[in-house]
Amino acid sequence: MNPSAVCAPVASAPVRAMSRIWAGRALLFVGFFAALAAFPVHTPFDSKLTLPTTLSLLREGNLDLDEYAPTFESYRHGLYERDGHLYNYFPLGPSLAAVPMVVLVDGFVRLATPAGSLHPALAHPLAHWRHLYDATGRVDLDAWNGPQRLFASVLTALAGVVMYVLGTALHLSRRRALLLAAVFVFCTPLLSTASRALWQHAPSLLCLTGVLLALVLAREAPRHVAWAGMLLALAYVMRPTNSISVLLLSLYVLGTSPRHAWKFFAGALGVAIPWVTVNLAHYGSVLAPYYEPQRLELSASRVAEALAGNLVSPARGLLVYTPVLLLCAWGLWLDFRARAFTRLHAVLLAVVTLHWVAISTFPHWWAGHSYGPRFFSDMVPFLVFFLVPVVRALRWQGPEARRGLTATFAVLAVLSLVLHVHGASSRAVYRWNSFPLDVDEHPERLWDWKDPQFLGRR
């Protein structure tokens, strides 16, 4: 018998198995993306300049927006000026995250342009993209609202796939890992906030979900700490409030994997060095202006109100809009009782707590004209991590049935789903921010249970 005839099927079996795994993940991504992209609401408030910055980087190799100067005669929000140049004041991270997506779309459009002659229905969108990509001078920033929503949906869908992989890495069955990922994507601000525009939250929480996965995998394969370091540094580039995660998770790696910590910091430096170099070149400082702490306010009464509001306000409360996260406490208890409560659990709990305190020091702790707990969006990956033992414990039938827990989880998950679906499909919930009074000028409305934002009746 020819030995190769025996070895070939054996050798190819792992390849086929891996192919099926990646095909399943790709299918999951397509499903998540299609569902997210179907919701019509887009919220490009602070992200108007994200994609113009991406285009400036790709076309001219710089970050300034001088080529759009006539546009800013009437539009000034989020604009920063230094040495006669115009920049996006908000973090550079989302613009960098958009680079591969813009390159792929533009490459596809260039290849498909000859097909536009076949029918006007093909020609129009292809020509529209080319116009958006090439336009300078006075441009319509609103024309990027649709692409923003789609690109943000891509990043959010990717985060959902990473959460699914994390669930399987934590020994959930594929069905339970899928349930965990679905709750993560559709029953939280990922649906109603992160996927609605290309502001900081989608790339931030994608990076943090990746950090979680890398740290879990590093328990068995320490090489993954390098990925954790790189992704954690990227999370900070995406959003400065992730500095809390950077500090505490770095200490965690030093404490749990001292022999491999150099890999973690090497991965982080691979991001930090070019980022600092860019800041020095464009802003003359190590940190970009948005990352400076002058925006904090430490009034005791305001912070106390914000601490409560970020949890239970009828307009911004995390537990009001995402009640399924109430079960995080039960998940932590299940892990503690099973002696599965690790140092990672403790560090993540500390990160979430300090993040809650940090966002409560912002003068506009309610995140301006938004829907629900926008400032808590970045912590959703860590909070859903605490739900893993709850999802593992769900059973409706059999000798180990936990009907009470299963029914409670189902009710809270469905309620969370309804609230976030409403936020992603109803523009009325955003009109609430302006009518009958502007919430930024009348923050007392944040506590009005007679007119809660989630009803969206205007």
C-alpha cells in the first residue's frame, strides 16, 4: 500500500476542519453585518471628519484637512487648527480603522466601473463613490453618513465574531457561544450606538474584545500576549478613556506572565511609537489635544449625579437600556462559587468600575445628543464576559434545569433587544434630545420618567 495514500486524508482532515471553522465565522460575520446594516438610523455627530481624514491620509499622505478648507467656512464642529493647518479634533483611531475598508471599496469600484455601462442602476453608485473619494474644496460631509454607518457595522460585526470565538475559548458550546455573541451585538449599545456611525466606539470595543480573547488564549499559549499588547495600545488610540484598561491590564500581564510580558510591551510599542511620532509631527506634543485631561470636572454633587445617571437615568442609564447586564452580578457569583473567579475577573471588574467613575467626571456625562449609555459602550465586552457563566448555566429541561434563571435571562435579553432595536430604527429617539428643550441646556430632562427617551414619541 502506498503510505501517501493513507497519510493524505489524515493530513488533510485538520485542514478541512479549519476551513469549516473559518467558513462558519465568515458566515457569522455576514449575518451580523447584514442585520446591523439593515437598521436605518445613522448618528454622525462627532464623526463628520473621520472619513475625510482617511481620504487625506490615502491621497496626500497627511492628516490635515486643508484640501477641504472651503467646507469649514460654515462647518466648524470638531475642527482643530495649528500652524495654519486644519485637523480633526477627535481621535485619529477611527480614521485609521477605516483605511482598509476604504481601500477595499475603492479598489472594487475601480474594477467594477466598466460594468457601470451595462445599466444606470450600476453606474450611479459607482460614480457616486468616485465623486466622494476624489472631491476636495467645498464638499457635502453628509454624503459620508451612509458609508460611515456601513463601515461602523463592519467593525461591530467583527467584534461580534471575536466574542463568539471568545465564548468557544471559554468552553461554551457553539450554540451558547452564538447566543453570547448575539446578545453582545443586538442587546447592547453595539446596535444602537457603535454601529450607527464611525465614531470611536466601534473600533474601540473591537480592540477591547480582541484584547480579552488574546488574554484568554494566552493562558495556554503565552505568545498571544503580544496581540493583547498591540490591541490594547490600539484601543487607547481609538479612545483615551481606555487608558484605564491600558494601565490595569498591563499590570495584570506583569503579574501573571512576567516571563512573557516583554512580548506584550513589544506589541504595544509597535503601536505607540508611530502614534507618538505622528502626534509630534502634527500637534507638537506626545498626546493629541483630545487626549488631554482638561475636560474633566470634579464637582462632588455633579459627579454623584453622574454616577447614578450613568446607571439608572431614564435617558442614559446602562441598567435601564441594557437590563440583561443586571445578570453580570449573578455571573460573577457563579464564577466565585465555582472557584473560577480569576485575577482577570478582578481586573476587568476594576476597569469597569473606574471607567464608570471616569465618565462620571465629564461635565456632559450624558454624552450630548445620543441614545442611552453611549459612554458605557466601550465596556460592553468586559461586561458580557461576566455573562459567560450565566449563558453556560441556562437550562430549561432536564435534571439540572434552571428555569428561573433561563426565564429571567430571556426576559431581560428581549427587553434589551427591543430598546436597542428602537434606538437603531427610530429617529424620534434622537429628536428627543432637542425637543421640547435641548438636553444639553436642560439636563434635568435626563431624569424625567414621564418623558423617557426610549419611548421616542416625537
